[in-house]
Amino acid sequence: MIWNEAKECMSREEMNALQSKRLVKTVDRIYHNVEHYRKKMQDIGLEPGDIKGIEDLHKLPFTTKSDLRDTYPFGLFAVPQSEIVRVHASSGTTGKATVVGYTRRDIEIWSECVTRAFAQAGLGREDVIQIAYGYGLFTGGLGAHYGAENLGATVVPMSTGNTKKLTTMMKDFGATAIACTPSYLLHIAETLEADGDLDKIKLKAAICGAEPWTEQMRKQVEQKLNINAFDIYGLSEVMGPGVACDCIYHKGLHVYEDHFLPEIIDPETLQPLPEGEVGELVFTTLTKEGLPLLRYRTRDLTSITYEKCECGRTLARISRFKGRSDDMLIIRGVNVFPSQIEAALLEMGETAPHYMLIVDRVNNLDSLEVQVEVDEKFFSDRISELEKLSKKIATVIQHAIGLAVKVKLVEPRSIERSMGKAVHVIDKRKLV
């Protein structure tokens, strides 16, 4: 392994000094090598010499996804093309794709960060890790793959697309860990259960990311598979998976802040928020060479604490995400996050963790229909019992979000399963 574990237990003063040194160097390099950033800094009268440490972070301009799209494909790269050894890109389903580039040193640091995450999950050289994120332009597959190899573990590059084959290989190869999206892991668990194979696997841990998931969903996954499930966080613009990960105590995700400098801001005023308050997560990269970013707005809503964790790490911790500022639904003036509904459903224990939100507008009035799969052990053909359950679910959701909803119960396995990021919302208001 190529990282110094002492960095995870540095004092706050030592960490801040390291971050300040790296920030000054990063700002200077960006200013002189990236025209887009140089113009943004000049527009506000800022020069590299004005940034003397992290106390000056607030002076720097924000970066958004539109900056990457406006400079598509390589306009934000800070090194010559000859130094870029790999590119990844978003799907581009909501606009022009965002392209990220990595130098050889970037790949090494990325691998180091993912290795740290796997080590936090208790994994090591003796483990067999099945990678079930998608490979290709998506950062998940190769990001997890390189980290697992750097750990010294045996890597099974399964990707997605054939769940039956995946579960067969899981049994035959004796996989002890899997890296995938949490929604896909639930689908894998269902497949193993349907085939009577839950007691034939050696799985002990799962490292799940790429989509938001609730604490209730984590516990359900752990109970179903008898494993410990960990939450890994990252986004391609900042690096990929491995920006942060939780430890065995599951009390927040440790940010590898020697590489990624986090802030929490008010998404409306853009002002920094104090420790413990929920706001939008912002990152400044401190060691990236190919695509360094200043104050990148992730749109993810969370809070941060700098208290020492029970595991002994002193790294900053971000709480489980409350949602995304751009995923928030506004229905009849009420702010609604899909995660609120998921948490309410899972707390009931009478539904499967699969749901779909259908938002529509009829006669200028917004409506929300929640389609919910009923757990097989609670499913019944008796209309009266289904109606009773539907009303109960509607009441629970209304208490959770403060809004009356229509509940439609659907049969088990009738909502489409995803092998990547799960889709939970269909907003018909955007289709008209």
C-alpha cells in the first residue's frame, strides 16, 4: 500500500498546514495553466499571491458543472495532452458530457484513496473483491478496480449486465466483498434468495456508492446478506469513488482531506456554514494534476464534523446525504427529497425497498403518486387488506414529508431493477 496511515490521524493544525501548502501550489498552477480559471480570477481582481492558505479559500470563485460543459472537452485540463493517460466522462443524459482527465500521478492517488476506503471496510490482501460497477467511461468500475488491486486483493472485474453469472461467480470464486450500487446489491440479494443460495456465499462486506441511499436501506442490506455494508462517496469531476468512505462505526464518511478540501455552504447565499449545519458540499482538489478544481459545487446536501471518530481517525466526516439540491422536488410549495420517502417506507417493514415517484400536474395542481412494491410475505390478494396497507403507507409518507400523496401498491419485482444508478422519479411536469 502506498499511503501513509499517519495522515488519517493528523492533528487539525497539521492537516490545515498541509492543506494550505497544497492549496497555494494548486491555485498558482491553475492560474498559469488554465485560461478559463485565469479569466474568472482576473474578473474578481484575484491573483495567486492573494491565496496564502485555507483561510483565503472563500476568495476563490466557485466551479459548477456548467464550467466543464462550457470548456468541453479539455478546456479545464492543467497539463498538456501528452501527460493525460486516461479520460472518463459522464453519460451526458442531461446535457453535454463532462470530461475528466488523469495523469499517471492522478491514477496513483485515486488508487490510494480507494485503497484507504477498502481498508476502512476491513479488507486486505486475503480478500476476493468482486467489482460490479460499470466499466468504461463511468469512473466506478476502473476506480474501484485499481484501488482493490493496490490493496493486494484478488479482483474479479465482473461489471454489470448478467446478475445470474455474477452470483455464480460469487459462489464459485468465494468472493468476500463486492463493490456496486446499493440498489444493484439489493437485486443481487433477491437473486441469491430466489435461487436458495444465500447460505452458499462467503460475502462479508459491500462497498456501495454512486447513488444516495438511506441508513434504513443499509441495515436491510446487511440483514439480508449478513454482511457489513459501507458507504463510499465520490464524483467523477472531483476524482471518482474514493473521495470519502465510512468506517466500521458508520458515523459519517471520512473525507480524505489531504487530497480533497471540503466546505459546506448555503446553496442560496453561497456563504460558508458552521460545523454541524446542513448545506451544499463543495470540494477543492489539492493534489490533482490533470483536472484540478476550485470550490466545485457538488449539489449534495450534508453536514460536516471535525471531531475525532471512535475509530481513531481525525479526518473530517460528512454525514449521510440528505439529498441533492438539484434532486429536490417542489410539489405544491413543499420541498420533497426521494430519500425522505425511502426512509419512511423502510421503517415500516411491510414494503420492499423498491419504489417510484410519479409527479404530474393536473388542472394546474401538482400531484404525487408513490408506487410501492409490497414485500412478498405481506402481499395479499384481498382488496380490503391492500387498501388498509395503502392508507397506512400514505399516512406514514404524509407525516414524513408534510404532503398528502396517492399510494399505488404494485406486485413484488414489478418495478424495474437497475444495475447502475436507480431511477426513482418520473417528473411528467418536465415532459410537457
